[in-house]
Amino acid sequence: MATDVTETAGKAAEPGMPQLDFSTFPNQMFWLMVTLVVIYFILSRVVLPRVDSVLSERQGTITNDISAAEELKLKAQEAEEAYSKALADARTEAQKIAAEAKAEIQSDLDIAISKADAEIAARSAEAEKAIAEIRKGAVASVKEVAGDTAKEIVASMGVKADAKTITAAVSTRMKG
């Protein structure tokens, strides 16, 4: 038991953590500096050049993509301008064709209307002639019917009248 007590007392006299033991500080500082120098050389000679090359490659890719996008944008604008010009030309041509078609249809319509007017005028003149003939025939028929009726009326009254007197009386009456 006595040995156990001396061991326990010896352990209590030792510092708790070796990193905090001031007697080992110079040794720890040396290895810390060696480790940092090794890490620095590994990073500066191996890792950082690889990272730099990847970043440079990405930057080059981004720059190329941006320039390609600008070229495509310019081509798209040129295509849009060409499309707009073609559309405007097509609209102008369509309006021109529509105006020509309208003028042609109007001229055909004017010709058809003039033919119809001439035909209507001719038929109207024929109808007026027919009406005039019918009127002449109707007047003659009315005179004849009126003369016959007047003869019958005079005869039914018991008076004798000659045909010339009755015709003269009917003619006078028909004139007004």
C-alpha cells in the first residue's frame, strides 16, 4: 500500500496535460513550425496550382460562354429584324394585291351595272311602247264599248239616233 500512495502522490505532482507542460513547449513549437511549413509547401506546390488551374479553366469557359451568348444574341436580333422586315414587306404586298383585286372587282361590277342599266333601259322602253299601244287599244275599245252602250241605252229609251251622232257625243265626252 505504501507504494501505491507514493505512485499516487507522484502522479499528482506531474502536470495534468502534456500540451500545457512548459518544459515541452520548445519541442512542441519546433514540430508545430515543421508541420506548418510542410502544409504550406504541400498547399503551395500541389493543391493551390490545381485549384488555380480549375479556376482559370472555369473562368475561360465562362468567358467563352458569355461571348458565344452575345454572338447568338446578335444573330437573334438580326433574325428578328429580318423577320420584321419580311413581315412588313408581306403585309405591304398583301395590301397591294387586295387593292388590285378590289379595283378589278369594282371595274367588273361597273361593267355589269352598266350592262344591267342598258338592259333595264331597253326593257323599260319596250314596256312603255307596249303600255302606249295598250292604252291606244284600250281607248279605242272604250270608245267602241261606250258607243255600243250609248246606242243600246238610246234604243231602250225608244229614241233613234244615228251612229255618227253617238260617236261624236262619246268622243266629246272622252276628251274631257
